[in-house]
Amino acid sequence: MKDLNIRERKNIRDTWKVLAPNIHEFAFSFYSNLHSLDSSLVPLFENEFGIIKQGDKALYVLGFVVASLDNLMVAREGIKKALEGVFMEHQHIKRADEQKVMKAFLQAMKSTLRGVWTNEIAISWYRLLSLISAVSIGTKIEFEIPVI
């Protein structure tokens, strides 16, 4: 998979500015969507603060990735390090479940970003998620773009 182009990076940066202040809304939407797709993939949270904590982690990880957009492959080790904690907490999610996770992520983005969301932005974020996945396992893989 090719690196993100200039327009895709701009789409991601612009939407990140809208998403970051609403990260907890995004986290609740993400886990709700994931539960609808496959409840076995959703960790059990004792209360809503667990989801808020996950939102804070998403803010950190996604913020790091967005800040590294111009050199994702150079930032590979930093991205792997930032994702380690996420993967440790979600070990029950297998490679075969990635499409469900990506779909839940994109649906949550769509509902959180509302009027800002377009197909072009969806594709930009999907390509970023695919690159993150490739970086996380050290290979380049193609994914089928899910319909959201």
C-alpha cells in the first residue's frame, strides 16, 4: 500500500481538529458500534469511566499518528510503541476481526464528525487505519474498504 498522499493527510489533519475535542463521544460511539457488529470484541467496562479512559488513550495514540502523517514509515517504531498498550488490552481481537474494528471506527468517526464527514474523508481515514495495521505487524497488506 502506498503512503498517504497530500490530500489524504490534509483530510485527516482537518478532521482530527474536529474529532480530538470530541474524543469521548467518539469512544462511546465506537464501542457501541463494535458491540452491534460483534459483542465478543468489546471489553467489559465496569462503568462509563472505563470508556472515557479508552478515549483518552485513543486521543494519545491517534494524536501521535496524526502528528506523524508526513513520515509514517519513518515513525514506524514510535507508532508500534504507541500501539503496544492498545494491543495488550485487546489481545482477544484477531487479525480476522480487523474489518469489524475498522468499520466500527469509521462509523464512530461519521457520527462524531457529522456534517464534516464525506466519502473522501472516509477513504483517507480507512487508508490510514490500513497503514497503521501494516506498521503494527511489519507488513504491507490491502484491505477491502467496508461500506459504512
